[in-house]
Amino acid sequence: MGMTREEAILKIKKCLALAKSANENEAAIALRQAQALMREFQIDPDLLDIVEASCETKSTKTPQAWEASLVLTIARAMQCKPIFSSGSSTWGIKASWNFIGVDPAPEVASYTFDVLYRQIIRSRKNFIETTLNRVTVKKNKVRRADLFCEGWVASVKHLITDLDIDVPANTNERIKKYMDTTHGKLGSFTPKDRNKGKTFTERAANDYHAGKQSGKSAKLNQAMNGGKQYEKLGVST
């Protein structure tokens, strides 16, 4: 049975690692093997370490503005390209975010989103059950919970920007090249903002501030190594 493209990529990476060997003969052989495999499988060396990592979201068709803000903050810090994939309740498909970038940045980005997203969902639920427990109109309750989440996201941004991720200087160009060859043209969407155009009242300010205070207790352990228009599947950077 022949080698698959994925197996070839792994083999190429191993060969390129051996090509750095102090043994000149071993290094030369490994480099020739890598080059031969890249020609055989038509693999662009610029895209060898461009990978994707996904994480699920409770959003379905369109994410909320606070969630998109969290994703974009993570993507910028990791120099990744985020793509949103809609879910389908009919087919039992959950919506997800994909981070595309230079290995291992996408995995770190996915981990960061997953950890913080679970925390903000718990905090939002607690805020609704306590502070908003007497709010009877559902749309008002949801809008106020969104303000809380906006404040929460603003509070945790420093946790994300403090992560130390090294990426090559030409990362953006390589990601674009990968996107052009792998995903083609994508659609776009504008994240939902239930508070857009609403007067920022004292109560709204209190909800936002409550979120900022809650966000101060958020934890992000580095357990891994190292109205904007968003693309759909994607986010414009």
C-alpha cells in the first residue's frame, strides 16, 4: 500500500529534521529524500508546517460579537487565521472555530479559546441566575448577559497577549498561500451585536463592569508548547 499525503508530510518533516544533522552524509541523504517526496506529492515547502486546529462553540449560524472579539484577540496574539464553520441542528453538527497558522500556534490558540470559552459560559450562566434572576423579558436578559460577556472578554485580553508564541516573520503570507490553495473563496458574516445602537445606560455600565470583575478570576495555564466583516468559514485580518 502506497504512502498517503499525510504520511508523506510526516516523513518529510522527519527528513528535514535529520537534514540538520552534524553528520554531513546523513544530512545530505535526508534532504534528498525530503525533496523527492515533496516533488512526488507536489507539496509546497512553505506550507509544510501550516496546520489547522478546531474547537467547538455553542453558536450555531452566527457568533455573538463578544465571542468573535475573544477569537480575534487570540488569533492576533498567535498570528493565526480564524475560520467559523456553522453548525446544523438537523444533522447534529456543532459549530466550530478553526485556527490556521504555523505549528504549534493553532493548537495553542484552540486550547486558549476552549479554556476561556468554558469559563465565560459558566460565568454568564451564574450572572443570569443571580443578578438577572428577576428579569422576565428574555431579550432583555440576553442583551444584558451579552454586556457582561463583553466586559469579561475585555478583562482577560492580557492573559492572551501575555502568551509567548514565536512565529516566522513571513507567517501571514504563508497562511494566505495556504488559504488560497486549500479553502478558496469564503463567504462572510457580521457577528451579532444585540446592544448595537442601544443607549449605554448606568445599568448597562454596571453589567459590563460586572463582567470585567468576573473576568479577573479567569485562569489560563500554558499547558501546551509552544461591526467588522468576518469570513465564513473566516475572519478578515
